[in-house]
Amino acid sequence: MRACLCNVLLAGDSAGMADPVTGGGINNAILAGEIAGKTIIDALEKDDITLLTNYETKIRRMLGKPLGRSLEKRKKMDICFTNELLQEQLPELW
């Protein structure tokens, strides 16, 4: 997940914030949009574009671990190439 590129802030799908297992991401996108807006306002009010890096720090703190865990589950699901194997692994993965 890369959320800040110089003076561009990415949110939602464009920043890879969709859940790797479910594909859901509306909540993450709304949260990221709110944080991006507040970060931009802060940077403009203080006339300091370097403050935009605070956005990625905040997003990683909020979404990094949950999305990381979900990505690990997705990788495990991807190697379940038969329905039977998936059924065996599903309790652990879900």
C-alpha cells in the first residue's frame, strides 16, 4: 500500500486499500478520504507541503495491519487449488 507519492495522495482502490479477501473497500476509502482531506487542509494552512507525508503515516497505522493480515489469508487461499483443500483451510482463513 503506497498512499503518498510526493504531492499526490492516493485513497481507496488506487492506493491498494481494498480488502484482498473480500474485495470490500468502501469503508477504507471513506476513512482515507477524510484523513487525506484533513492532511491537505493542514498542509495548506501551514504552507508546508512536506506535511502531506503525515497522511501515509496515519493510513499505515490504521490500515496496515488489518490489510496485511488479510493479504496473508488471501495468499493462503490462492494456493487452495481444489474445493476440498479450500474447505479444509477455510476455518483458519476466515
